[in-house]
Amino acid sequence: DTAVSQTPKYLVTQMGNDKSIKCEQNLGHDTMYWYKQDSKKFLKIMFSYNNKELIINETVPNRFSPKSPDKAHLNLHINSLELGDSAVYFCASSTRDRATDTQYFGPGTRLTVL
Amino acid sequence: GQNIDQPTEMTATEGAIVQINCTYQTSGFNGLFWYQQHAGEAPTFLSYNVLDGLEEKGRFSSFLSRSKGYSYLLLKELQMKDSASYLCAVREDSGYSTLTFGKGTMLLVSP
């Protein structure tokens, strides 16, 4: 029944490790996003994919690599984790129709880098 | 680029009315969204304005003035569960639905 789901919900790891976060949506949307929300609760776009193609790539270190195997999934892989990567990462999805393109967010993944 | 400004915190009492303001500067405006985010949860959609005027949805209303780069979210008959962060987000006319969020207004409703 869940619209946008993410796994894991919590992720605690050491500096230097590589980790992945998975996102799936069952809304039939063709656009998916990754956002980062820092400790000050500022929500910032990282990437946007439309039909498996990258359309937006904000200024994000290249240690972050999104991958979209199909339009219902958008995963985020992070290499060589740093302390500053600690944040909550939200996946979202929407249609491309401007009349209905409200973004729906997943529950978030709280990443803590030690 | 965009600049979105909203107050950091507001307090109000149960049953009251509160107005949360948002001002923005953008090169190509194409819609303004309000989201609610409870602590530890995902943002959830509240309202959307693309034309000037007031949109009403139950206890929540949102107003937009494009010429002034200004919006507000009005919450009536406040309830304790309305304590949350309220995020103003602007969509630019870039062909894709990219939102730029303000830093959010933390609303605390007290008894």
C-alpha cells in the first residue's frame, strides 16, 4: 500500500565505507528525486531522474551516484562516506504533468557517519 | 537561482489562527507549494498555488501574490497535531518539476 518506500530507514556506518539507499514508488510516476535534509532541516535537491534518465544533478560530490534500473526505482550509492554526509535522505516522485506534478516523499533514511 | 525566506519559528495556542509568510525571488516562477513535516517524518503536501489568490482546503488556506513574490499559509482552529515544520517551496519554469525549498517554519502549538 505504501506509495514511496525507502530502505533502510536508519543507516549507521564508519567513515570511508560505501553504502546504498534504495527507493521504490508504486504511484506510476515517471520522475524521481533524491533530497538531502541536513541537521538544520534544510531540504535540498540532489538529483532528479525522468524515465530512468538523469535530468538534474545539483552540485553534489561525485562520491554520490544515483542509479535508476527502471522508472519505479531510484537508488543512491555513496562511496567513501564522510562525516558531513550525515543527514536524512529523502526520495520523492511525481508525474511530469504540470497540473498534477505534486511531489510525494518517502519516509527518509537517516544516515549517521561515525 | 532562487531565494526563499520564511520565519524560523512561530508559536500559537490551540484554537487560534496563524499565518506563516513566505517571500521568494526567482527568475522564472511556475508555482508555489506548501508542505508540512512532523519531526522525524517525511514532508507531506498541503497546498499549491500558481495563480494569484487564495486556495482553501479545510482548515488550511494558501495565498499567492506573484507580483509581490509573496505567499502565506493560513491555519485556522489550530490543533496540537499542527505542531510541525511548514516548508514553502517554489518551482521554476525549467521544464521539469524541480522544487527549491525554504528553510521551513517550525510552528509550536500550545494548549
